[in-house]
Amino acid sequence: MRYKITLSYNGAAFCGWQRQSSDPSVQQTLEESLGTLLRTPVEVTGAGRTDTGVNATGYVAHFDSEAVVDPGALVCKLNAILPSSICVHNIAEAAPDFHARFDASRREYTYFLHRGKDPFLSGNSYLCAYPVLDFEAMNKAAALLLGTHDFSCFEKTGADNKTSICTIFEAHWDQYTPAVCCGAEGQYWKFTVAADRFLRNMVRAIVGTLIEVGRGKRTPESILELLDSRERSKAGESVPGFALYLSKIEY
């Protein structure tokens, strides 16, 4: 029987979703916990990689098990033995051919940024305190990312993807108000980007480049030239991963 599992995780303690030979990963931690409870090795397939330190609030994976599984009870038992950085929300029976990665049609990431020091957001949002940051210009640049393009300029050097072509459906900056904060209104921003697929380091590189637009170091229109160049060295620096969240996956 195939099962679909939905979970959230704080990526600070992990090298990302995917199992690595040395550093701890979310995949490894989840597989070991499931194996302990089901008393048999379990292989979990996720919706995709996330970079080191990156978080997820709506991650989807699947696993197969011949053991009798009570989904509700398994959720409770998993949450009891998993570290506090991982929370399983739901486990449900899935179609035999359901695939968490290949069946996904849309993935959404959110990047959080604040403009002034805030102790309540340390480690969860990026403090970007440049004197000038033009979000109107940043949104003009973000709009030019929409559609199908080769995003090699935002891809981590040395990546092994068969193609760097992705389709971005949505990309924009918006103000928001954190549940707990100590800063002034207007200091808190989030970048939302949704696409059919993402390349390694892509969102962090996009955000870093858009920040350069906001600082006046490049024009919004320069994004088109950057895409045409397909050169990572011409894009902005990647922003920290701790403020990035894989927030939604659609099938």
C-alpha cells in the first residue's frame, strides 16, 4: 500500500531534505523513525530537494508499506519520536501510482525579510537593513521572471539537472505582519514565487538579485539580459537559506 505523508520541518539542523552520506537530512530522519515504528526498512520519496537550512511548511512525500498501517495512530507515534524540528500533519492512503515528486504540478516558496532588528524573527527571517530598498522596482523585476525561461543564471554551479528550463507562474513581494514582532509597520516583507519546478539555489539567487534591484545596483529590465546570459556569475549573491520556506505543493 502506498501512503501520502504531509509534514513541516525547520531546516536549521539538516543538510536539506535529501539523504546524504554524512550530514543529517530530513529524509533520513523520517525513514529511520518510520522503520522503527513499522519494524521494517522504509524508503520515503519526497516532492523534491530543499537546500541546507531551508524550511518547509507543506512538504509532501510518499512511502510504501506492506504492514497494516493505522494512519491516525502512526501520525501520533511519529510525532512522539521525531525531533521537535519535524512535525507530521497527515498520513493517508494514496493511489498505487501516486508519486510525490513527479505528480507535483506547482511548487510555492516564500522568503521572509525584515528591514529592522527584531529579536522575535532571528533565524526565521532575513534582516535586510539597507537604507534604500525599492520594493516597487523589485516587483517590476519579479514580473519579468514570469513564464517559461532557462534559469541557468540562478542555478547553483555544478548542478546536474537535465534541463534548466522552468515555468514561473507567480512572483511578487508583499508586506505582512508577523504574529509577534517589535518593529514598525511596513518593515516586514515576503517574496512569494510559484513554479512547475525549481533548480538548486534558484529562489535564494533570485531574491539576492531582486534585492540588488531594490538597492538601485541594477535596473528591473536588466533581469531579461540576465536570463539571456545564462551565467550564474552575473546574478546577485544568494541570500541565507534560513528565511526560505517551501510553503505549498499542488497536484
